[in-house]
Amino acid sequence: MSDNILSEINLPLEDPRFYAEVHRAVYQAGKNRRRLEVDQLFGKEYTKLSQQLDISFLQESCSVRNQLKTRRLARLLINDEGFLDKKTLEEALKAAKKFVYPLGPDRQYDAVRNEHILKSLQYLQDNPKIERQLLLITRPNMHKIAEQIIRDTLQLPQKTMITDVHARQAALAAWLCYLRQNVGSCFATAPAIIVQGEQPEVLLKDIQEMFATGRLRRVVEGEEYAVPISYSWGAGELRKIFLFSQNMNFDEPGIWSSPGLLRALVNVGAIDERLHLNDQFVVLKELIKAVLETWDAPGGWFYANAEQVLEKILLRYFELIKEDVEEFLLRPKGIVHDSLMMHVVKERGASAGKSDRCRQFLSAFEQAKNHFKSLSENALLKTWEFTLASFAETKAQFTKWNLYSSLGLKPEDAGGIGPRLYEVINRLLEECNEKVGRYQEEYEVLYNQLQYLRRRSRSVGSEKDAQWVRIEYQSKANEFYSIEALRDKWHMKARRYSQLYDVLIDWYYRLFPEYFQEVYDPDIHEVTSGPYDDSPAGFRLLYKYGRSNTSQWALIHNHTEFIDALVNFFTAAERELSASDEMKEFEGDLAEITTRIVTHIRSEEFLESAFHRMAHVHGAPIVRDPLKNMEKIQKKPWVYTSGGAITTLISCYFRLGEKPKDLSRWVENAMELMIFLIDCVKEAPQQVLDEVLAEENKSFLMHSPTHAFLLKPGFPDFREGWKSSDYTFSWVRDRYVKPAEDFVRSIYLDDEKMKFIVDELMEYVHPNIRPYFKQTFYAIGGSMSAQDFRYHMVDTIEVTRGLQIGGRGCISAQQIDSVLFSTLPLTPGYQLVERVERIIERLVELTDEEKKQAISLCEQLSGKISAPKFVSAKGLQEIVRSLMMLVKLETTGSVNYPKLIAEIAQQEGFALPKPFVFADTNWVKNYFSFVVNPGNGNLELWRTDDLGIVGEPMSEWKGWIDGTRKKPDWGVFNRAYEYRLGPE
């Protein structure tokens, strides 16, 4: 069989393309042997789709494969009656065990996802309680947003009526899908990953509650906190930044090869679905080319993301410009619901008015983004994650809200609501006091008249005079008592007016949380950051209309909607106040007060002063003419950014009565950080350490100064460190740092090896610069250490204009370090067979016959005339994997051969020493590791794969590691029981 496969591959073993070709050929030869549907599901490689994804650099192929697999698996496991199919579960579990560890290119990232599926299926089979919890999930009750989330999760047609079956399938798919972070939600993603992986009952209960009520609720020490289901499931990879040129070579791979973008545009009709797939990609390329060539970019180079490209394509399709849509959105129309999921009608040109085309564009844009995202993201899982995120900003007191800061409710807040309210009440009080004064004057006059009549009654001369006096006295007394009552009434009212300001403010304080809420919004465009510095979490104001049904609530996106919401609120508040016994006597006044407030809210003075108050509270610069410079305003009343307090989220979501405890400090170098982390685990409670020893993948929450993620104390090297009785510094130095430093400093490069590395680096250099890059660094000559070679390259690029692009070097020091990490040490062609044989002989999981066959194939296929002179460290391992596939005639197996091969290569010195992998980054692929950088010989913090063959230094965090930035700290929450949710 292997001979037939090899006959299709006309490449030498050492050629980097050989590995991918073997993977493709072995998969094609073996896929027809799988009879069971679950075997086909778990064994499917999606080779063509994965290739398109990888060359477009937009969506990660490992995420897409995971999403396609888990979605299909959930639909198989939950049958048409909505019950768990036990037979299919048993078959799926067998298949999951058989197809765990892929051998193909970059498939190491699939292994952890497959392990998660296997663990979840095993838990589902072994625990009847989790099955019962799954069956408690029912379809959403009159909640269009939740129904749409289920459609997006399962990729159901838009008109599909959602049933209990769909709800359970979506919930199961959310559990099986591997959760990763893609926006600044690390403070929620890290705890969410723990819940999904270690407390799946909690995940399913949350989903049940979200579908049933449209919200999540927690009661902490008698205080209830509730957050609505997230109105968005994020942007996925739509906002991944790319460097574009107006004169790009469209024959090179790029985002125009993206299956996600193609899918998005086909589904909204911008690309004809009847075309052949290849023709559709041609149309996609032309659409993107037309957009990029007309981009407003001084100098020709510009940064943009896929969302912007998609938006411009659809604007052209609907014959609109962005200003048309912005003007449409700002039209006074009251608050409308966020969902724009409407049918896109075919009339889009002159036959449709501009307003209709704007509506069609907004609907199509939303649908296109969802179709793109759903290729790699589970909508329900991301919705749950972002719903959790709102617990990070739970504030019991309205005065701590961002909204409160903007309203100006104090009498001294110039331009705010407070001065207008005070002004109206003060005028009413003055009018009341004026009436009291008039009545007091009449009272005093009548009192004197009564006193006069009393004196006269004692000296009347006749009965007739006495009778007249009595009648006159009685008349004046009645008038006196009437005026006294009116005086006292208005005096009492004046006293009430003097307290009315405080009474109304107190009422408004109580009503605001019933009508407004501040929630996490993953779609906030105001938030930008570097790819590895977590962007501040974005929180948006939500208007609830005083209703309990969360599907009728609406997010506020601009100043028009903000004003409309406030007007609606104060109008509704007037009705509630008028109906209360406490305010009955002020019913007429309330109408006037509300009118004055509403009139002021609609004025430019109020909105401008609101921006100024926000700037003052948050320490942000004050923008002049804010209504004309909205894009320059950092903090707005309806949207703001926050660090996303993980301690608040843990306390609220996990129902803690106090903030969780962490150990924290700042560090001055990577070694200090490594020692600190090991010591933090040593100080953990024994019950927590026992759990770690029992389950290797147990996680601790931890944070860098800018990012929350998961410490993995159960990983083998890490476990060895904290279990050792040696002094931590000595263990780190002698066990890891010193041997790694000695190894990388022993690597020397001659002229041929340097040329090989230059060729490897060319992949990262722009095509226009590659010829000069090659000419410059091919001419180095001689021999030097890997560190000297790297320093020479960095220095040369820094001072040579021909090696720069857009004012930056054509390749960064990070990228050079990354290539050196995967490449060194090089294997000369004449040593290839020997090294492959050494690795294969140590693979004890192979039979003697399989070892013999693999070595024979290596000898047969290597050493051809066209073969490269050297093989990289990564390439050596790929050759062994290729031989494994040819011997096993499978691309995936139950043994983690990629990991075993990597460990043997590292132990034999055929690869750099194994990194100290200590944490899950939450990001799509990476782990955090300590690495002795082959480019400079220093211990550094890196992001790597779990095999230690692909990585890059975390240079973006340099200031947090070298001690130049001392606040905030690094920290570890080592009391893991604080974020384990017990019974309510």
C-alpha cells in the first residue's frame, strides 16, 4: 500500500512539501475504509478546506475542524426525539479514542481539542446526572435572540422553527467545542474554560437558564445579580489585522483565498451560489482587489481587517457609501432592537430607495459576519462566555455606574439634569412660599380683626350691637380658619417641595437599574490593542424599557439612541411616580418637571456637558466640540472600557462572599517569574495539590499585568518543580536554565547553514524585498554562533532602508527568533538516516516490524540528488511523522506520536531543549513557556505549542518582565476551590 502512495509523490524525503503530500495521499487512500459514520466524522481531515484556510491566514484551520466536528457530533448524539442516543454515544466514544492524535501538518493543535471531546464523551457516558441536566434544556421561551443563537450554532436555515431537539443539540455542541479567546474577554474566558472543562453541569445549567429566562442569575449573601444573555457572540477573526498594499500580488496567498469570506458573500447573494467553487474564488479575489486598489491609503500601504474589507464589498454591492449608512443610523427613530436579521430583497439598485438599501446592507452585513464566524466559532458557547463577562461589572449602587457619571444629577453639575431639576423645584418652592406669604398676611389681618371684635364684644351698648358683633365675629373666624388651613397647607407643601429634589433623585436612583443595565459587549469598535496585549473590556449601556423579557431590551450604540432612551425613561418614571401614594399631590408638578428634563436632555448643552463629565471622572482629555468629534471621545455615557475585573466576576459568578485571594508580585526577569510561579503552587492548600496530582490538566486562574489565563501546575515539568524539595532557585537553574543555555551557546553556523536559515526566513519577508534580503545575507560568509548571526541580521535590517517597509524592518527580531527556535539545530543530509533511526528505535509503542519498515523507507527515500543539504529540527520531526503515516497507513491514532517524537528529539539533542510549558494562554493555539532563546541565549517568556517546536518570544510584555513597569502585578489564584461552583 505504501508503494502505491509513494508513487503519487515525486519529492525527496527532505523536501518540506513531502510531509504534506504524504498526509494528503495517506488520508485519501484510507478514508474509504471507514464504515461507521462516527469513524468518518472523527477521521475526517478536511484537507482541501484546511489548506485554503492556512494559506489565507484569516481563520485557524484547527478551530474550523473542531467546530465542524463538534456540530455534526452533537446532531448525531441527540436524536430526532431529543434524547441521547446511547448506541451512537458508545460508537462515538470508541472512535474518539481511536482518532485522538493527528500526525499531519500543524495538527498538534487538534490534539488538545480531540482530548477535550474524548473527556466530555466519557463524562457523558459515566454520569447519568449530566444526561439528565442536558434533557432539562428546552427551547427558548419567546426569545428571538436565543433562537437565532441556536440557528447560528447549528447552521439552521433562517426560517427553521426552533425545537427542544435543536436546543439540546446546540447545548451539547457548546460543551464539546473547545473554548478559546478572541477578543479582550480574558477575565471571562479563563474562568469559562475551567467551568466548561471541569464543571460541565454548571455550563449546561447556565444554558438552560439562558434559554428559559434570557439571563443568568447569581445570589451572593442575599443580594441578587442578574445579567442578560449577550446580544452578540463576538467578531471571531474578522478583526485580525493585515498589512495591505494597493499594488499587492494577488497571485500570492492572501485573504482572497478565505473560505470564510467566500461563504459569507455567497450566503448574502454578493457571489452567485450557482458558480463552481473555483469560479467563486475568482470572483472573491476580484471583489477584494477592487476594494484594496481604491482604499484611501497615503503611501500605498495600510492596515485593515477582514470586517472592513467585507463592509466595503457590501457597500459597493448595495451602491452605498459609509456616510449613507451612518446618516441612516443617526436618524431620530427611537430605539430599535439590535437584530437586523431580515430577508435581503433582490432590488438593490435604483429600483430601491437609499433607506431600503441601507436596511438591506445592514441586514446583509450582519448575516455575512455571522456566516463567516460560524465556520470557526460556536455561537452558543461564545454567547455564554460573553454573558459571564457582564458579571465583572456588577455594581450594587447606581452611583458607581458609568451612566450616573454622565447625567449630572447634582445641583452643581453644570449642564446636567440636576441643575434643571433643582431649578424647576426651586421655582415651585418660591411660588409656594409666595402663596404662604400672602396667606400669612391675610391671616394676620383677620387675626387683628378678630381681636378687635373680641374687645368690642365686652363693651357693646345694646343687644342689637352684641348680635351684630357675634355675627361678624363668626364670619371673620370662619374666614380666619380657612386662611389658616390654606396657609398651613401651602406651608406643608413648601416643606415637601424643599425635600422634593432629594425624593425625586432617590426615586430615579431606584428606577434607573430597572430601566438600564451596563453589560459586556464584545463588538465594541472603540477598543483597540496589540494582538497579545488584552484589549480593555468594552461595556455598553442597555435599555430595558422596564420590561422583564430580555429579548425586548436594546443596546445603545450612539448619542441619538442614548437621548431617546433617557427621554423614554423619564416619561415612564413620571407615570410610576404619579401612581405612587407618596407623589399623589405632585401629579401636576411631575408633568412640568418631566417636560423640563426631557427638553434639556434633547439639547446640545446636556450632551456636551455629559461628555465633559465623563472625561473628568475617567481622567480622559476633554474634546472641544464633542458632537463634531465623536471619534476622538474616549469615554461615552453609553459605552466605556474597563479592565474587566476578574476578582469581581469570580466573586459574583461563583457566589463568593468576598474577593478571591491571590499571591502577587512584580518581577525583574523571566527567572524570577518562573520561581514565583513554582512557589505559588507550593503554597497552595494540600487538597488543591491532591486534585492537581490526580488530574494533570487541572487549572489555576492567574493573571499577568494585562491578561488573565490558566496556570497548569499538573504539566509534567511544572509538577516536578513544585514537588521537588530543592530550593526553587537552585532547581530552576540546575534542572532547566543552565543546560538550555549551554546547548544554545554551543550552536555554530557555517556559511551553508546560514544560507539555509536565510531561505527559511524568506517566507516572512515581503515578496518585493526578498531579492535584496537574500543578496544581503547570503554574503555574510565565515562561521559564527547563532546569537551573533541573529544580532548581525537585526542590526543590518535596522540601518538598511532597502530592508525596511513602512518605516519598519522587513522582518522582526521576534520572527527571526521564532525561525531559529523551529530550525536549530540543523541536521546535515548525511546524518538524516542515522537520526531518524535513533528516534524510531526509541518509540516503544511501535512493533519491531513497524520500526524496520520505517527505517527501510527512510533509507529508500532519502539522499536524492535534489534533496536539500540540511533539514531543520522541525523538519526532522515531520519526516518521522511522515514515515509513521506510511507505516501505519493512518493520519490519526490513539498514541500521541507527535509528542513522543518531539520529546525524543529534544532529549537526543536533535532539537532545542524542551520549553518549560506552564500555562494555557486562552488564545487559539498557544501555551506560555519559558525558553532559552536561541537568538540571544537568554531565558525568556514565550508563546509556544505544547510540543515545543513552534514558538515566538512575548516581546510585547517586555516591560512587565524586566521590572521597568512595576504595577500592576503578576498574580496566581492558588485556592482553586474558590472558583468551583457548589449548590446554590
